[in-house]
Amino acid sequence: MGLSAQAIRDGLDFISERNPALGSAISRVGYPEPRIRATGYGTLLRTIVGQQVSVAAAASVWSKLEALLGEDMPPHDLLAADFDSLRACGLSRQKQGYARSLCELVVSGELDLDALPEDDEAAIAELVKIKGIGRWSAEIYLLFAEGRPDIWPAGDLAVQVGLGKLLGLAERPSEKETRALAEDWRPHRGAAAIFTWHCYNNPAL
């Protein structure tokens, strides 16, 4: 689902009223495009597959997994696959452990991705039960897949760099500073996060 273009625009307009520097930046680089992923198990499995490898390598692994398990890759089928078959697809022992953790939580019903808690922190706590899914991955899922409007991944390097550029800071803010600087932007920090990525490495700023 993700945040729509209109939701991003409305959120950034809200923040611009409180921070003219952001409004000035929007006039130079424009509004960012939405970043949207599907909700559900498949997106989290893709996250695990893509960790610490290139986009091309992740795509290759995913293609092999589809050939082995089918396009939907049902969690039951992944759990039933043996180590060597998954290894042949390119999944290391560690990533197999992460993938099995996800599948086990989904199959057991302990993790219901269709009914995550409405409270963002509670939803993050549910997602990080999955081995290999840390806070950042959980936040990205909630922002890009569920379109939660106030997700603010303050630990993200590009968010920190982008925010520093937007606010004209001499140094990249720390995670704690990044969190504090955006407090007044609630409940639209998700739009701000997408804008900081838009501004990261943008030569117009």
C-alpha cells in the first residue's frame, strides 16, 4: 500500500508550515515519488533475501526460489524444503535460519501480518520477533508496505544525511538528534523520511 503521492504532499506541506527550510527544499527538488511495497509475508522474505547482497544477486536468488517453491512461495513449502535445495538457490545457512523464523511465526499464527497492532512501536515489536528483521527493516515495512504516516527511521544513514542537508547542519546528526529534530513533524514523519531519501545525494541541495 504505502503512502500515496497525495499523502506525501499533504504531509510535507504540513511540515513546511513549521519549517520553512523544508518548503524551500521542495521548491528546488520537487515532491518525492511514493515508495510502495506489497503487504505480507512475501515482502519480508524479500527483505531477508536482499540483506547484504547486491540488487542483482538478490533478484537471482529470488528467481531460483520461485522456480523451487512457486511464485507465491508458501511458508509451509519453504519450511518443508531441505537445506541443500535452499542453499542451491543461494540462501546461506544464516539466511535460511531467518527465512524459517519468518515462516514458522506466520504458520503458527504468532505473527499475523494482516492484523499488526495499530500502535507503531507495538507493531515494530511484533516484526522484530523475526530473526534477521531489526528495527530498521520493520520501520521500512511499516512505511512502504502499510503506509503508516508517522514512521521515522532515525537510524537510517540516508535519513540522517538528508536531514542534515535540509536543515543546513554542519555535521550529520546522530540517531538521537535525528529523532529529536523531527518531533514537531508528527504525525507526518513518514513523508519527511521519504523526502530525506529524495534529497540524499541530490545535487540541487
